[in-house]
Amino acid sequence: MLDEKANLKGKVAALLGGGGGIGGAATLGLAAMGVDVAVLDKDAEAMAETKRQVEAMGRRFLSFHGDVLSSDNVRDFYAQVGEQFDRLDVVVNVAGGVKQRDFLTATDEQDAEDIRRNFGYVIQSIRLAVPLIERADRGGSIINFTTIEAYRGAASFSVYAGAKAANANLRKALAVELGRRRIRINEVTPDTTPSNGNNTALLPELAATFAETPMSAVEKAFAMYIPMGTPASQEDLADTVVFLASDLSRSITGVNIHVDGGTSAAGGFINWPGGGYCPAPLGDSLKLLFPNG
């Protein structure tokens, strides 16, 4: 019954950054619901494996090896989508990324790359997708990925956070502007999710320290920071994409869904050991954290 109400079988989705990781999970989630997919990704190896799995489900897979940093790559990708498929119903702009850096020492070139990879290509993607969606006059669903950093003061990720935050207002404005065309636009916002992109974003010394941290300590940290105790998985994010792509959300547009186990709701309240929920450690928590004062 849910499959019938979702009404996804036979539809076509374009996923920018859908080759592996979170994007790959979204691609597989849609394919499992009977969706044919077109994927642009810079990781050819991950995309090849995802293609193998999609085709094993009996769905079509158009692969395009490219990078969203290149406007030509994005343009050529959509040209191929238009040639290879007679419809386009779903667009998922999941590509993004950043390297942790200090704002004052970043270069103009690094800033421009952060803005293009996390916001600029999204504008181009949507503008190229809409004519393809409108060819069949059935409407469609556009899903953008942002990050919790778009909604808080993310020191050492400032330009990235600003670029991601720009997606939020774009989402609202286009939900109104494209609504009469029956094109919905929504946003998925993860926080801490296991992925290669999250690991490579950290400064090398921090990434090395994290890699050496015992898993038991990592799990305790998650239990402190995440109200539900564990981070959202890639599959959790993929399920949200499937929902927003489907007719189960056919009257939902302009919204942001935080898939984060409750960290956005917590707003900085952390379950400190020995002290319970509070924005900053107090009392016994301070004694545990700083036993020597």
C-alpha cells in the first residue's frame, strides 16, 4: 500500500553527488523504489559500484564522471539526462564539502570553491532541471542537502556555513516561485553522520586524533551530544530523500527536515557526564572534566 501511495515506480531521478556515501545511499534508496537514476559524481570508483547495485535491481543508471565545481560538467550532465530519458521527476543536490580552515587565512580562491561547491552549483542544477521536469507536465520534487552548520555559528567553517545557509532562503523563495509549476523544493539537513566527507573535512591533526580514539569513547561522546544517542545513518538520510521524492509528501514544499537525532532541537544542550543537560558543564561535570582544576 505504501509503495502505491509513494508512486515512485517508473520515475527518473538526477542525483548530483549520488555516486557514493550519503549520495550513493540516496541513489540506492530511490532505485529500490523503482526509480531510474542519472548520477553525476567525481568518484568514478564509488559510482561504478553504485551502478552495479542499481542495475542488479533492474533499474537504469546513467553515470556521468564529473565535478559540480565545473559549470560545464553540470550543463553536460543535464544534456545527457535530457537525451537519455523522456522524463525527469526528482532532483537531489547532495554534493558538497569543505576543508576546515581559519577565515582570516583563507584565500579568495578557496572561498569561491566553497561557495560554488555548496551553493553555486545548486542554482545551476535547479535552473537546468526545471525545463526537463516540465516537459511531461507532471510536476516534480527537488531536494537539496545542507548541514547543521548552516544553522549555527560554525567557527573554522564560516564560508562553507554561509554558503549552505544560502540554500535555506533559496529553498523558501523557489518553493513559492515554482509552486504554480507543481515543482516542490525541500531540504535535508544532517548533522554528524558517518561518511568519508565528514572525516576529510577535519584538519589533518584532528582527523588523526579521531582515528586513534577508541570506539567506546566515540559512542560515549555521541550519547552526550545526540539526544537519541546515536548519529543518523546514511540510510536514514536516504529514507528521508525517498519520502520527499514521493507522493507521500506531495503537499510539502519549502521545508527543512533535520535528520540528526535531535541535535538541532537541543540547540547546544549537552548531556554532560555527572551533570545532565546544560549548555556548559557545571558542578560535578567540571570536576570530571578538569580533575586538577
